[in-house]
Amino acid sequence: MKIKDYICSPSAFQGGKYSIISWSILGLWLAVVLFVSYHHEMWRDEAHCLYVALSADSLWQLPDAVKNEGHPIIWYLILWLGYQAVHTPVILKIVSIAVGFIAVLIFYRSSPFPVWFKVLFLLSFLPFYEYTVMARNYGISMLLFFWFASLYNKKHEKPFMLAFVLLLLANTNIHSTIFVCLLVVFWIYEVVFIEKYSNKRLSYAKQLIFPLGLVFLGVLFAILTVIPDRNSIVLQTSGVSISSVLSAFFQTIIHPGNYYNEVFAGLPPIARDLLIFVFAAGLLVSPMAGFLLFVGAVGLGLFFSIGYSGALRHQGIFFLYVITLYWIVCLKIREKKDFVPFFMPIFKVVLYGIIQIVLSVHIFGSYKYIVRDVTKKMSSSKDFGVFLQENKQFHDAIIMGEPDIRLESLPYYAKNRIFVPRNNKFANFIKLTRENKQDLSLGELHALARSLSVKEQKPVLIALGHFGLSEQNPPFVRHEQYNRTFSWTAEELKWFRDDTVKVAEFKEDVKNERYEVYLLQ
């Protein structure tokens, strides 16, 4: 086989030198990811999940620990189990990279796309950075989407395995839960209306009803885990009306690309709308797949509209869904099963033209994100941790922070106890519930620090992320996320300055985990 044939072939592992080339590509990919991860400073969203998981003393307490977290349980479960094995917070990076590598291995080995297409995907920013270097639950979605696609043609032989994959996928993040429901619809449609698999009741139950019942339980568990109670200050369903949902629904149908500004960065809104329609049109060879692609874009967009707006990591789930559907349809075409030949030219243009262009843009994004991560600080916590380790007088110091969320990644780098003033307790993560005091003043913060110093007989360091307080004109108040406020008076500011000394400042990070550190005297 010539190198040109290898590049254009979907078989990446064919033995001999071409298998060596494939493993070399994967090895190089992994080496770059490890290098970037080594330089990557963990930030609050990453560390938060680990310490939420570790707040559970046992697996049975994990569902209660993740209540009001906004995510299903799988990521927390993996982190909890991993930490029991290695007892180091580095488990965050280990698990994230391992999951990402398995995902790209499945994609590179099993997907029906040509090798050149696979390489483009591997170098794009979702697998190369966002879902591997950034240690969040979204990399698990990538793994499970690809695992599902690789198993789909064996749905009659392994229906329960396929259902189990969807159950896991539904419990990674609520965005994936939406797409699980649509993949189930596709599964039912193909078995009942296209393949007409069997009229025998027992076989029909084994092939469809029982497996999909398992998926239903997984989706139900995910939804029950994610739904906030009245104690949450992040997401409440009480403010959502039927009229607002309908308005958002029709708006999203007309403009399906409105909420995908980061995963399709650089495109104006109308071009993003057109791109969604083009993705769906490419699947006219399998009309139900094209329809469900469009429904998925609208469904996730609607969630962004009435729930919370999506960042790159959230929007990227939709692109994984697109790749998954094209993967499944490619296999159907290869096996000459239920496709419309008339639309094959459109399918090829979209898959190997439009999606190729999208991946090429994503590769540029990879370069941008990787260079930023290697050359800049994602968080100040690593430097703060080094500062605490290098200064013996602060080895047992108690740390207080305001805004409190800026210190959530510090436990990854330092063993100092952290006192959360808005919750009036020691904790390694912030629980955004009504116990978290909405309004806090500098005087209250100062008084808590003084009381803590007397009670614990330890140095108290205050990491204050509100800069330039003396330069601000009245009213003396700062507004934070989730309608929280921080206020002060001239007297409180003078008292604080007289009673503390600034010992360090950390203001160079990307993710706004910046603060000045004051020692209470």
C-alpha cells in the first residue's frame, strides 16, 4: 500500500509500517497533551469537582454531595474512586488525559473516516485541549459518543452494551443527556420502522424494550441529580414560564446557530445558522439522522437560552454529536443499508469539505489555546501555593478569600486550611446555596479573620480579590456572580489597612483568580 492509499483509507491500523505510523501519530498527540498538561495550572472549575467528590465519606454519600452542582454523578464518581487509589489531587489530570486518549484511540481505530480526516480531528481544539488538558467531565462525553458510534452497528448483538453506554453518557453532563434522548429516538426508528427486526415478542423485548428501559432509568437518574432545589442560588426553574420557553423555542428554530458562537468562532450569527442547516442537509442521505441533528441543535440551544449560556466546553458537545451521527451514517452507506443515494454528493461535500474547514479552524484554535496555556498562568493558585510552601511562617496559616470562588483551586497546590467567610466554615470548595451569604462587608470579613486568629492561634492570610477599594467613589459596593455583593465603608477600610500588611499579590492569571494577600497582624 502506498502512503497516499493509507492517508485516504479509513483503516489506520493495517499492520507493518502503517500501524507504526498510526501509533506514532497517537504517541505524538499524547506527548503534546502531557506537555501542555504539565504546564497547565488547575483553575476553580476543575478543582471544584474533585473536592466536591471528596466531601463524600463513602460512595453512598456521593449523590447528596453533588446535589445542586448542576452535573450528573459520573465525573464525581470517577474522581472519588481514582483518589481512593492514588491519594493525590493529580488524579484530575491523570483521569482527564486517560479518558481523552481512549476516546481518540477509539476514533482513530474505529471511525469510518479517512486517516487524513482523523488526524485533523485529533489536532482540533476539543480533543487536543478542551477535553483533555482541561480536566472536566466533557472528555467522558467524547469517549462515550465514540464508543456508542463504534458499537451502533452491533445493536442487535449487543443491545445492553449499547444501552449501558447511553446510560453512562446521560450521566456525564446534562448537555449529553439531551443528545442521549435523540440517539434513542434514532435507535427506535431504525429498529421499528427501517429494519423491522423481529415480530417475536421475546426478541423484540430483548433487542429494544429492556435495553431502552435501562437508558430511561439512566436519563431519569441524571435529571433527578441535576434539578436544583430551593436552596440553590445558581439555577432556578421557578422563573421559567411557558411563554418564555415557547418564544425561545421558535427563536432557536429560526436561528439555530445563535448559541454556538465559541465552537464555531469567527462566524457571524447568520453564517452559524447556515452552518447548522448545512450539517443537517448533509445527512439527507439518512433523513432521520439529518432531522435529529437539527433537533439536537435546537434542543441544546433552547437549553442555553432558558438554562445558562454555553461556553466552548458545552457547545463542543453538539459538535461531538454531529461527528457521531456522520460516523453512524457513514457505516450505513458502507454497508449499503437504508440511505438515499441521490443525496450522496451533498453528504460528501459537507463531511469532507465543510466539516474539514471547521476542523482546520479548530486546529488554529488548538494552537492558540496551547500557546496561551504554556506561556501564561491559568490560575494564581499555583504561585500562591509555592509562596505558602517557601515561607515557613505560613505553613499552617489559615486562608480566607473574597471572592471565595477564587481560592477553589488552591487546595490542589497547598494543604493549608481554607475558611469560607460567606459560609462561616472551613471548606475546600464553594457550595453556591442559600447558606452562602449573599452580602458581605469588609468589616464582617475583618471581624471573622480576627475571631479566627484568636480561636485557632494560627496566622490568618486574607486573599482579597477586590482591588482599588480606596479609589472607588460611593457607593462602596462590588457586585459578583449570582447577585452576591461585597461592600465597605471608609472606616472599615481604614481599620483593615491598619490591622493588616500586604505580603504578596498574584494578578497575572487568565481565569481571573487574582488577589492581593494580606496578613492579619
